[in-house]
Amino acid sequence: MSFAYVLQVRSAEHATGAASMLTNEAGEVTSHIQGLFNRTIRMMTNGIKPVYVFDGKPPTLKGGELAKRTKGRAKAAADLKAAEEVRSMLYRPAYPVSLAVCSFRAATAISLLIE
């Protein structure tokens, strides 16, 4: 559920005075639960079967997939490190003076084009 939707629900409650009804015993605002309930009803009315995924410990059946993802992340990190090492070797200026000469030539070429 988007934050904008929660704000919209809460601002509508304040306009109608219903905000006091959407709190729990501790006085905490629970309008997001009402909004989730309303959206679920609307989806089911339109023939959509909603599926909600909650945070928490992943199911044991997902263990193989999680191991595969961890292995893939480790390989990607190793490939990135190797690529950065190659890049640092290839693009390290051997002679700083050559950069100054190139800059001078570029400036000369630009000044010739402008004239």
C-alpha cells in the first residue's frame, strides 16, 4: 500500500470526523488496516484474487533459491572486484606529462577552429 494512499485515507477521515474510530485501544492510528481491507474488497469485487506477502522468516522450501541467490551475489561481487582491478591497470596514466601535452594540443586545436 502506498504512503500517498494512507495519507489520503487519513485526510478523508479528518474531514469527516471518523479518525477517532480508526484507532486501537492504545490510541494508535490504524487507518492503514482499514485501507487495506477496502482495497481487498474492491479487488475481489472485480474478480482479482489478491496475494499478500508478509515479512518474516522465509519458508524452508525457499532454502535452495536463497542459497542460489547468495552464491550469485558472491560471484557478482568477485566479478566486480576483478573488473575494477583490470580497469585500474588499463586506465592508469603512465606519463602525467602526456596528459599535459594532450591538453595543450586540444587547446591549440580549439583556438585554431575559433579563429
